[in-house]
Amino acid sequence: MASAANQAAAGLSFSKFAQATDLKKRLWFTIGALVVFRLLSFVPLPGIDPHALSSLFAKTNGGVLDFFNNFSGGALHRMSIVALGVMPYITASIVVQLSTSLSPTLEAIKKEGESGRKKLNQYTRYLTVFLTAVQGYFIAAGLESWGASSGITAVVAPGIIFRVSAVVSLIGGTMFLMWLGEQITARGIGNGVSLIIMAGIVSQVPTILSNLFEQGRTGALSPLVIIGAIVIAFALIWGICFMERAMRRVLIQYPKRQTARGMMQGDKSYLPLKINTSGVIPPIFASSLLLMPLTIAQFAGNKVQGNSRWNDILLTVTGSLQHGSPLYLALYAAGIIFFCFFYTAVVFNPEETADNLKRYGGFIPGIRPGKSTAEYLDYVLTRITVIGAAYLTVICLVPEAVIKAFGLPQMQITGTSLLIVVNVTMDTVTQIQSHLLAHQYGDLIKKAKLKGGALRR
């Protein structure tokens, strides 16, 4: 009986999906846009030797380049025109968001409503172009000198022409991806920029799984280790799904109001405070800062080969900050916890929330409006941020510890990647359900209008 009911519900949902023409158009548009992104990731910059580039990337394995290559779907490894992906846009968005909390001028623009939001979006675009130009120039200059001491050159014809063409190509690729993300948000399903990042991460899953199973076939890894790694991955996904939906609902009471028709009943609502208010920003910041010294040490290794003292220092740095080492895990955890509290304090202002509640007559039962409400919200937010920071730390450190303990190959699908993929998937599924629900109610309204017209006739 239960299985028959489930099959009937599934058939009903599929029939509703088949009837939702607008939703199908949005899904096809989203898929087409992501296919375009993947095709662009294979278009190389002009003047690049792909074989030499692959050899040089193999020597810097585990650095910050691998971290950003993960979000670009391998485009950075191939040095394509979209090698930087949407990371400059993400960085610019974070900088503008932080600036609105620190600059009174930008904060005033933010409070202007829709017009203020458009101004801030325009500032974000300008900053994206600037960051892409700076990063593109350093990438072009670094490619010219990268591997020169070992006799490997990734650039066919170094010079000003290569640098200009590389910077222009990278700016064009990043701005096109930004535009493509905005088009997906407006005409597709889900957040476009987030879907582009997720597509880059998911595109590497088949390669990772094939390498894992190949090592199991050759005997390099035990079948029990492979099964255990897959089970741990599914457990982490379940934990992310559970914690990302967890929130602390603060009861808000509104007083009774006198109207022309008499006394109205006081309303109740809830202020939802997510356990993980900071999202995926803390792991990204912590990873970037932690991998930066390792990358610098790897790039500088060839330049100090004749100096034994510097060689010893570089070997110590690279050895201490390897993935899974105790120092790496400790610094990674400390960075995640710090940025959790820092970014939560930036995105949520208890004083502003308390003022808004007081302005509209709302209050928390048992707490005086104004300063006391702000202190209470700050107290609650601090407590749940402790739980959120612990959750992010566990999610990000477990894969690193498992890889180190079982001797698994270093994978690109880290805890940060899982967080992004699961969050974007949940958001996209929620939007699809909203479209299906809106379509269902639209059909009911049409039927009601037809019945009403028939009765009038």
C-alpha cells in the first residue's frame, strides 16, 4: 500500500513537471549555459604551450593553484580564457559587502533600496574588472618566468604582446562568465554564479572516481578503504544537509492594534538565525591564506637551489604545511573559527535588527526593546556561531584527516567543495519546487476563473 502511494505521488509530480513548460525552458537554458561554460574552459590563452604547462603544474601540486583550479573546473590547469573563473567576481562582491559595513557612504547607498543595490552591483563589476586585470597580469608575468631555471617554458613568445593579450582574454572570459551567471539567475533556475562554481567542481568527480577505482583495481588501495571513503563522503553530505537547514527561531511578538473595525489580535512571527550564518566563506578564506605560503615556497624553490640555508627553510615550510599534517590541520581549524565569527559579525548587525524591530513595534517576549534586544540577539548569535564554527571545522577537517590516515591520493573534492555543491543543489531544488507549486496554483486559479465564468453565463 505504501509503495503504491509513493508511486502515485511520484507519477503526479512527474506529470506536473511535464506540464510546467516555463520550468522546462528555464532548466534547458541553465543546462545550455553551463555547457557553454565547460566548452570555454578548454579554450587556451594565446601563446601557451600546453605540454610544458602540464609539467609545471605537476611540480606545484597541493598549492593554492590547485585550490583555485578546483573552482574553475580545471580551467586554470589548462590556462584557458576562463582560467580565473568567477573568483574575481566573488572576491569583489565580498569586498563591497564588507565595505558597506565599514563605510558610512556605502552603507547609505545600501539603504536606498533597489537603486542602491544597482549602484553597489555596478561598483562590484568595476572592481571585478580591476581585480581580473591585476591577477591576469601577474599570471602572465609568472608564466613567462615560471620554470625558466629548469629549462621549461610555458609561453611560446614572451613579451608585452603576450601579457596584453593574456590580460584582455582573462578579463573577457571572467566578465562573460559573470554575465552568463546573471542570465542564469534571471532566465534559468538557481543562482547563476553559484551554479557555475558547482559545475566546475562536479566536472572533476568522474576523473576522481575513475582514479580511485583504478588504484583499487591495481591493488594500490584496499577495497575496504575505498568503501569507507565513499561511506564517509555520504555521511558528510548528510551532515551538511542537516546543518544547513538548522536554525534558531527567535520569537517576535507584535502588540494588538486598534483599527476602524475594532481591536486586532497581536501577531507572532519568528526571526530565523541560521546555525551557519557565514556560509562557505570561512573555509575559502582559511584555505587561501594557509596555502599561500606553500605556493610561494614551491615557486621560489628553483631560485634558491644554491643556498642551503634557504633550501632548509623552504623544505621545513613545505613539510609542515602539507595536507593532513598536524600544523596544517590546527591552522586550518583556527582560520575557519576566526572567519566564522568575523564574517558573521559583518553580515548580521544586532543593533540594526533591534532598531528595525523597535520601529515596527515588534519585541522579543521578556526582553526590553532597543539595547537589551541587541544584546540578547548578540548573545544568541554568538552561541549558535560556536556550533556553526564547530560544524564547518569538522566538515573541512575530516576529509583531510581521512586522506592522510588511509593514504588516499590528494583529491580536489574537499570539505569546502562538498559544502558548495550541497548548498547550491539544495537551493536549486528548492527553487524548482517553488516553480512547480506556483504552476500548480496557477492551474487552480485558471480553473476557478473558468468555473466562475460558466456560472455567470
